[in-house]
Amino acid sequence: MAEGEPILRIENVTKQFGKLSAVNDVSLDIVDGEFFTIVGPSGSGKTTLLRMLAGLDKPSVGDVILRGKRVNDVPANKRPTCMVFQSLALFNHRTVGQNIEFSLKMRGVSRAARRERCMELMNVVRLQEDYYAKGVTKCSGGERQRVALARALASDPDIMFFDEPLSAIDYQLRKLLEVELKDLHRETGKTFVYITHSLEEAMVMSDRIGIMQAGCLIQIGSPDEIYTQPLNKFVSEFMGEVNTLPVKAGANGKFDCADLGTQLAGPASANGSDSGYLVIRPESMRFLDDPAEADNHVKGSLFNEYAMGSRVQYHVRAGTQMLVVEKLREQAYKGQINDDVMIGWDVKDSVLVSD
């Protein structure tokens, strides 16, 4: 359980569609005020889990508990929550102001009070006042996202759910909105529950991340915990580009790595296994002049390099593996493609994981 008082809890929740278990025996506490992101590939169950949390679907088994009360049978529109959909679901025949004010109008709030609240929210989501009378169909993709956020905030929900709202937006705008969403979370202090298949979105915005695989929530932790201490091979590879080396216990307390034709020093397994995969992030790899400069060293050939703005990524062919090394531009390798190189890493920068 995370620290703090859980605002939302699910206990042993399963959702079945016929013989298919889309979500299988999942338990989770979401803390009041946190930004919690559920990440997983298509078909992992993350959207089904979100819909049960939001009250759009009922669990086949298990309970959804909101502020200490079981709410399995409480519909979404009767809960202090709201959803921002991937499609945004804006009213295209209405103006920006009419969209934002819709829930307030349904509650009988006066026109003057609605407009005042709308202007406050437009300022929060960085929409200019003259957008109030603008048709939403005349807004850009990013502006429509901001309208959807303001409309969701208008009902003053305790929890905001997000169903991959940035997936259809171009890269540059998406990066801007990721920062704005995190800032909005900080400003409002509300609980955000977000789903995405994007590592970058999850890492940038979240307080905690939950990884879904085949209907199960297999690991929960901070972005740093999941990135540096993945539970298994699936998590390590899903959470970003990584060097994954199959190993078996060998002599002298080291691991045999057939792919590299050598022995490697590695950390102890968390579950006591004597085989698995050594995981080393590209930024933990470095070019060596002498084997003594690192706990492990591998000789290979520089296959290619890729400029990535402030960083440079290198692919080094060693044995049957293509190893990835990533350095800041100012630490860039000074040689040429096809150079014979030596790369290495320290034991503390590796993790031993299972399948």
C-alpha cells in the first residue's frame, strides 16, 4: 500500500467477457491527491480496469471502494469523478464556453456564475478569454484538449480519469501537454488516474506507475523504482530501451553469458534464482580504455551511432548481441564506425530479472 489515505481502492477485482478474463484478480490503492498512471500494451486490460474504477463497467468479481464505501452499483454520473476520453467527446455544435459550462448548467447554476467559473477554468488550462465564444470545431487539437480538461474540472470532481487523451496528438504538442497536465495536477491537488501505452507520458507525469500484463497488475512503484528495479524481463523492456543479456550461474560466483561468450559479474537475484537476464540501461554503459575501469567489460565493433539532440546513442555488435550505449553529447565517442571498441558497466548498474 502507498503512503497516505487511499481515496480509491479495488479489492480482488476480476472482469470477464465470456470466457476471457480482461482483468484478473487485481487489488490496488490510489492515494488521495496522487497522479497514478496505468501502463501496458494493447490488450493488457488497462482500459477495462480504468472503466471499472470510473464506474463505467461493473466488476465480475471483487469490490470498488471510494472513500471507504463500496460503489460497485453506483453509476459513474452519481460519483464525484469525471472522465476525459481519448475522443474528448466535446459537443461540436457548441462553443468553448458552452462546453465548459455544460455540467454547471445541468446543475442549475446561474448564467453569471457559470461564466465566472468558466473564465477561471479557461485561465487554469491556458485558454484566452476570447475563446469563450469560439466554436470548438474551430479549435486546434491542443485547444480542444484544454477545453475537455476545463469541462471536466467544472464539476469539481474528487478524481479525474484519463483514457489516453494525448495519443492522437503530434509529438511536440504532446510533450507540451504532458508538462501542462502535471502542472494542472499540482495546481488543483486532485487525484489523477491516467492510462497510456507510452513510457514517456508515464515517466514524465506520474507519482506512481502500475504495469499491466495479460490482465494482471504485475508491478507498482515510482517511475524511478520501475525504471531501475524492474520485476521481470517484460517490465524492463516495456519501460524503455535496454540491454537484456540471458545468463546462467557459472563458476566463481559469476554468470555465464553464452551470447557474449564470457563470464559476467552481476547482482544477486531478488527471488534466489541462479539464472535469468542481466538488465543494463544504455546510459549505464560506457566506453573503456582499460578493462579495470569497470566491473564488466565486453569487446565489440561500433556498428552505428544516432544523434538524439542532447544525447548520442551507439550500437555495438558484441558476440550475438547488439548492445546499446547512450552518452550525453559532450561525452560522445570520438572514433569512427567499425572501430573495435571496449564497453563496460558496473554491477550496481545492472539488475537480474526473470522471464
